[in-house]
Amino acid sequence: MKQRSAPCHSGSAVSAGPSFLPEEVHISSLVVHVKPEGLVQVKAQINALPQAEVYGESPVGKLVVVLETPSHRKVTDIIDTINAFEHVLTTFLVFHQVEQQGPDFEDTP
């Protein structure tokens, strides 16, 4: 989880260039309904996408997929990609959260 640290001000004006802008990270989860005979194939195709990972599956043809993307547009692009796979019946978004990352955020144990 990310935690905001206190900003450090020395009293002088600091120019906030592009490197100081926080970056967004979009965490999303999807349920993908697949024809059971195509489950193995679709699971492999999803896991081959660099920003997607299958986190759970059901033998009746349902996959739980988690995405970590830089924008909402990339989330919708990946959903469109998955929907185009052979054997996919439907894909729907069940969770979407936007996290800000930048110099004021740091990893906490």
C-alpha cells in the first residue's frame, strides 16, 4: 500500500516539472465467462498480456482477472482484447480503483 509522506519545503520556490507529477495506477478486476472447452486457451492468452493476470478459475468457464494499468483507457483496451478472444462469451468489470504514485508516495512494509 502506498502512503503519503510529508512534503519537504525549504522555503524557496520549487518548479514542479513533469517528473514531479503523480502517476496513476489503475487496479481493476474482471470476470471473464468462457466456453468451458476454451478455458485453458483463454487463460493462457490472458496471462500472456503484460498487464493482466488470471487469479482464479472455475471449471464451468469463469475466470477472475486482475489488471494493473496506467490509465482507464488501457483497462477498456484490455477488456476489448479479451472479448475478442475465441471462446469468450462476456467480460465485465467488477472493481476499479485509481492509486496516485509520485515523489510523495513510498512503499510501506
